[in-house]
Amino acid sequence: MTAQQDTTTLYRPTGESELALIRASGYRAFPPRLAWQPIFYPVLFEDYARQIARDWNAREGRRGYVTRFAVQRTYLEHFAVHQVGSSQHQEYWIPATELPVFNQHIVGLIEVIAAYPSSPDDPGGAADMPT
């Protein structure tokens, strides 16, 4: 069995502050949740992550980003997939207390695959993507 078969690809829409903390980790971990964030929500479909980043993270003068990462499939089997709308709106609900363990099961690096501007005047796009 290859590493790709042993992992599940997930997506996480993020804002600027969270992305800065991901970058500080060397693109290896998601930051701890804030007190009012009891659950970490990685999603299963890229289009859903893009929708959240575009519609929620990229507003009020901010930018939204989409990250992609792989997680060991056997670890994810401990969590249920929740459908929160259409069939494309599926996510895992990882308790905030479990996030450090979740991070240990990420395989490889967290990649930034999209950036969304906060206004039509903000060019955004891959050329402006953090490295």
C-alpha cells in the first residue's frame, strides 16, 4: 500500500492570521483553536473550502486562503464525517483538544493552493501566494 492510499486529502479554508501561524510551524501544523473555537473543521471537498475562503475569510479588507493536506486514514476513522448542506459540504469535526494529535497525523506539508482577494481591486492569485 502506498502513502497516497494510506492518507485522505483534506482542505482547510483559512484567514491571514491562521495562515501566518501555519507558516510559522513550517507548514506542518494547524494552530490551537481560540477559546470560542471548540472544534477544528477540515473539509473533504476543495470547492467547499474555496467557497468558505472566498465568502467568509476574504471579507472586510482581508484575504482568504485554501490549504490542502493529507492525514493518515486510520487516524481519521475515529471521527465521523458530517454533511452540513449539499453533498459537497462535508467536514470532520475534530475537538480542539484533539488538534495537537491531529497535527501529528498530517503526512507531508500543508500546501496553500488558493488565495482570494477581499475586493475586485486586490489582484490575489497564485503569483501573490505565500511560500
